[in-house]
Amino acid sequence: RSNLPSSKLIEEQLRELMRTTETWSYVDLKINNFDAFQEVYGFVASTEVLRFLALLIGEVVDELGTPDDFVGHAGNDNFIVISYSSKAQQIRDRLMARFNDE
């Protein structure tokens, strides 16, 4: 639905990171009340929200992250960002602010 890598690819990426790199951050993102939103507005609207968030994550990671950062859709309303940037907290905060604003 979001066109981002999902569970198996996320697991592979995490295994590789644990073996090879020490300087990365894991940001776990979940949409609050997504199930209730989906019940009220339906599948189509909730899919659009997921696509919107996927695009938003890409924009923010492009702005604050590094070219080697990894973005994935772990399932349903759960997304992840693996960043090599020292700005992982800033990425999370910017995502929350922009999602709430937009």
C-alpha cells in the first residue's frame, strides 16, 4: 500500500546493520488512532494516509538524513526509519510536526 520495503526486507536490513555498523538510529513511527480512522473513513482513505506518510517520510529523510538511510513500512500503520544521521531525533520530531500540520 505504501510502496515501501516491508517486514522481510526490514529484518534483513537490521541484521546487516547489527553486523556491520555501530552508528545508526532506529526510528519507529506509528499513526495514533489509525484503526478508528479506517473504521470511520474506510479503506481507500486510510490507504491514502499511508501513502501520504510514506511520501512525507521520504521528504524529511531527504532533508535531514543521509543517502544511506533506510525507510520501511513494517505493516498496517507502522513505519520505520534507519538513519546514519546524528539528526534521528530531529527526523522524528519533524515527521510528527509535519504529519499533524498537513
